[in-house]
Amino acid sequence: MTSQKYLSELFSLEGRVAVVTGGSSGIGRGITEALARAGASVVVVARREAELARTVGELEAAGCRAAWVSADLGTSEGVRVAGDEAAAAFGEPDILVNCAGVNLRPPMSELDEDVWDTTMTVNLKAPYLLGRRYGPGMAGRGFGRIIHITSQQAHRAFVQSGAYGVSKGALESLARSQAEAWSPHGVTCNTLVPGFVMTPLNQRLSSDPERVAALAARTMVGRNGLAEDFAGAAVFLASAASSYVTGQSLFVDGGFSVH
Ligand SMILES: NC(=O)c1ccc[n+]([C@@H]2O[C@H](COP(=O)([O-])OP(=O)(O)OC[C@H]3O[C@@H](n4cnc5c(N)ncnc54)[C@H](OP(=O)(O)O)[C@@H]3O)[C@@H](O)[C@H]2O)c1
């Protein structure tokens, strides 16, 4: 068997359909491009239409198949609409990546119910609802991949983890519960755990050069993360290659968590 054919059997996403929430920016944008270039037809879900259209336009210009759905994952109705409209683009998905997230982290004493509810809805409830929307179908067809994006704060308190850390810790538990339910039917459920990646999400921290340098120094690789650092791990977790990997948290953090 040639190396090209062997690699394709392991990693090609040709013929697969993927839905990536938050795929119009940052880490999700990097994952969207990776899945599309590996052969998947990708539907990107977020709120802002201009960013969505730009993302899909760039992918199509590179010869990829992509579509977008504008929806607010901060409401159950928005998630329902997103779930149905995303499946209408290329058919029911084989791969779901839950990357949309919000990072509202007031000091614990000032953390009010609004911040708590928004955080839990976007970061945790939407992934649960989308899993419920697509997971049983994946299980029925005998193949599926669910990938959640969590955080260092799922594992340790760090720069005012607040409700954000709670939502990400629960998201890792959700991955394990989903893995327990659907892995016997070919649906693996895992999480990718970033370190610090300079994106619009953490603009406040990114604009402080000293803190950025201090965070880079805490890694083993010696730099902070880039969106493209997630490409290989995302394709692996979305592909046939990872069929015996489920319920796991894969740290893509340059060694940050073990330093
Ligand atoms: N950057 C880091 O250092 C870091 C570290 C650990 C974990 N993470 C996690 O990685 C994921 C991606 O973060 P990022 O840094 O790449 O952030 P980002 O660049 O700000 O991207 C966030 C994405 O989520 C979408 N989104 C946010 N709220 C939404 C809503 N209510 N409905 C629909 N879409 C929504 C955004 O699009 P719209 O605004 O247009 O809706 C955007 O596409 C998040 O889950 C985050 O918690 C990031």
C-alpha cells in the first residue's frame, strides 16, 4: 500500500460532513480550515454574518466545500435553528465540533446570574443540545465524531476562572457521558484543551505584552498557541484514525499544563 493511500485511509475526511460552531474566528477558524482541507464539507455556525461569509468565501476559493449558518447559540431556540439549518446544507453531520464560546470572567464576588447563565448556555448547554440533535443519528449510522473545545480552566483555577472554568469542566464531563452513551455505536467524543491562544476572545490579556510573554514562558515549546496548531489534532479526532480514542482530553498547549 502506498503511503498516500495509507494516510488517506487513516485521516481523509472525504465524503464526511462537519459542523463547526464558532468556526468563523480564532481556534474554530483554524479547525474549520483543517477539516475542509482534509476533505470534509463544513458548515460554520456563529452569529456575525460578515465573518461567516468571509470564512466560507476563503474556503471555497481554496477549493473546499463549505456553508454557513448564522444563529445565536445563547438561546435554546437559536441552537435548534442552528442544528436544523446546518444539517440542511450538506446533510446530517458525521462530525460536530463545539468551539463557540464566551469568556466573561468578572471577579467571583461580582459574578452575577446573568454572566453565569450566558456562560453556561453558550459554553455548555449549546454543546449538549447539538449533541442531542446529532448524536443519535451518528450512532444509528455507525460513525460519528464529537469534539468539544475546553480550557486549562477545566483542570485548574487560573486567571479568575469564575463561571467559565465551571462550564469547561462540565464540558469535559459531557464528553465522557456522551462517549459512554455512543462509543459502542462508533461515535467517539473527546475534547481539545488549548493553552493560551491570541484571539479576539482574550483581547484584554493579549494586549498586555508582559503577561503574554509570561504565558509563553510557562509553555515547554516557548511560545503561545496559534489557531493552526489545532489542525492536526482536530483532523485526527475527526478521522477514522481515532476510532479507539474516546472520552479523552487532548491538550494542545505546548506543554503549558505539565510545566
Ligand atoms: N483563545 C484561547 O486562549 C482559548 C483558551 C482556551 C479555550 N479556548 C476556547 O476555544 C474556543 C474558541 O475560542 P477563540 O479564542 O477562538 O475565540 P474567538 O476567536 O472569540 O471565537 C469565538 C467564536 O464563537 C462564536 N460565538 C460566540 N458566541 C456565540 C453565540 N452566542 N452564538 C454563536 N456563536 C458564538 C463567535 O462568533 P460570533 O461572535 O460571530 O457569534 C466566534 O466564531 C472557545 O470555546 C474558548 O473558550 C480559547
